[in-house]
Amino acid sequence: MIKITFSLCALLVLAGCASQPNQVILNPVYKNGQISTINSSLSTSVIDLRGDTATLKLIESDKTKTFASQGITESVKSVLDSALSRNGASISNLATVRFEVDIHALQALVTEKLVSHTSEAQIELGVRVIRASSNFSKVYRGSANLEGPFSHERAKVEGQLNKLTEQMITRIVSDPELIEFLEG
């Protein structure tokens, strides 16, 4: 009886190790230093407006699995605040200038084939800066592709999404039109 119980416990532990989590970890980090000068006090917010909340769609032969990401708005806000701060902006909930980001798309589509896989990541962020007398709005889009042998590795797909998100935020904080609006 003890051997059977031990064997079942060992089997459960191994089965737990083999399965991938049902969550995608989105944790982009702003790695660039100061690339522009933003001398503004800003109140930032991020809103998830995606119609499809799956961060990862996995297509295997005739079935599709979807995986969400907890705290996606917090992750994007964190990297946005970091990027704006490193480029001279002061982030404050009391600021009169509102810097709003809408997430329209943020997803990787992974297609598994017999001996290979592809991952196509898409991001679309809408930026609105609202002042008492004027507004600025612009949409930023980015994509990234990767291919590899065998099945996909979740960590590589997460890395692809994190890197693409960081690149989009970098593009936003270095956009001459946006900086000119903030300075005006």
C-alpha cells in the first residue's frame, strides 16, 4: 500500500512538472536610458480594450488553445511609467496632463506543425494625451515573428511579447510629434 501511494504521488509530481501554466507572463522592462527629454508632469493610465483577451493563441493541428495574462494593464503601465520617468517626465496622479494608453492588440499566435513552429506577435497601442486646451492621439503598431524547430517554448514566446512591448514603449517616448506636443 505504501509503494502504491508513493508511486501515485511521484506520478502526480511528474505530471505537474510536465504541464505548462495556463498564464502567459507579461513583464516588459524598459532597458534604454534617456533617449529624449520630456519635461512634463503626467498622470498615466492604461486601459485594456482588446476584443480578444488571449495573450497567446496556440494552434495545434485542428484545435486552438488560448492563454491569458494576469495584470496586463499593470505590466504595460509599469514599463510606460519607467520609460517616461527615465526620459524626464514626472509621474503623478495629481498632474493635469493625462497620458492614456489603450491596448487594442497584444497577442502572439503560435502555430505548431509536425517538426516546427512559428510565432507571430502583434501589438497595437493607442496613445492619448489630454490637456485642458488641446489633445494629442496616435496609434502605434508593431509585430515580430520567430520560427523554431519542434514545439514552441513558452518562455521564448513570452520573451518575444515582452521585447516587442518594450520596443513599442521606446518608440512612444521617443516620438518627436509626441514630445513636441508635450513641450508645447
